Amino acid sequence: MTGRASPAKAAVGDKPVFAYIASLPQPQRGIAEAVDALAAATLPSLQRSVKWGMAYYGVGDGWCFSSGGFVGHVKLMFINGVALNPVPPVTPVGMGKATRGVELASVEDLDASPLAEWMRQVASVPGVGGKKR
């Protein structure tokens, strides 16, 4: 692993995301599996894709959040995260002006309650790459 996103090829669907997650070393793989399971349980109409070397998740039109394995952690980033209440704690450094998220160093760092609420909130606003609602 490096400090950058993986070289995984862009592809839409569950299989490419599951392959991307399986390619991660531990503990990142376990963390990414837990994030994916939480997303699937939280958003019944979840869609998956690999973009820019990370797993992207969305519902309806556009992508709402992403999850990527990096050295020592998994970064869970909410697109339009500045609109979430409360705003996730990570600053926008390396994430973009409106993106916010959390860095998870272990599965124990994954606090399902606020993460699921943020997933629901961000899925209710227009995502990236989709039509405006």
C-alpha cells in the first residue's frame, strides 16, 4: 500500500468493488468490508463502482460517498459532506472543498450509528455525476 489510491481499474457494479476490497491487505480489507456491509444495510438501493482507485457508492443518480484503503487506514469520504449534520470531523485536506469524512484505522473505529446516519443524509442530496434533483 502507498499513500495514494489503488491502481484498480474503473468499473461499475458489485463485482469490481468486491474485487477491490479483496485486494486490500489487512486491516484495511476488514475495515472496507465493514463499511461496505454497513452501506448495504443502510441503503437498500445501493449501487457500487470503482473510480479513481477507490470504491464509490450511490443511490439513484450520482455517487454519494467513497471508501479507499491507504497506508494505516481506510478513508470514508462523503461527497457534499459539508451539508451533513453534524459535519464529519476530517478536514478537506486531500478531499476537495465540500467533501468530509473519517479515517478508520481499525474495525473498532467504525461507529455504525453516525456513519449510517451520514450515509442516509448524503444519499438524500444530489450526488456527483448524476442529474440534479
